[in-house]
Amino acid sequence: MGLLNTRNLQKAKQLLDQNRHKVGDMVEKAGGSLDKATKGRTAQYTQKATEAAHKYSAGAGATTADDVLADDSAAAPSANDGRESAPPS
């Protein structure tokens, strides 16, 4: 049984919706820890995630956990991290 099966995903979404008021603060705390561990290299991503989580907590953003998960996948950094790739020879 995999970690990301349908049952576990549904359970996670349900918990997220039940604890909506706590999401912003928890993401901010986790982002601060991540920024500290990476010495600020991930600050732009953690700031964006924190803003989105606070909107979700306030009810101003997405209405369900599905919407937040979909928005996060669109905002993820690309695989090449902004570096130019060399043209094929």
C-alpha cells in the first residue's frame, strides 16, 4: 500500500479543511524553519506559500484543499531552476 493512495489523500484533505484556521500559521512556521536551514535560498518560495496559506486560512483564496493543491503545482519551480540549457549539437 503506497503512501499517496486515494484513502490517505482524502483523509489529508479532510483534515486540512477541518483545520483551515491553523494552516497559515503552520506554513509560516515551517517556511521559517526551511529558510533558516537553507540560509535564505528558498525565501521567495516560502514567502509565496505563506501568503497563499494565509489567504486559504482567511477564506479569501481557494475554497477547498483541492484548489490549493492545484495552485501549488502550478507555482512549483521548473526542473532546471532557471538555468539556461545548452542547445543540442
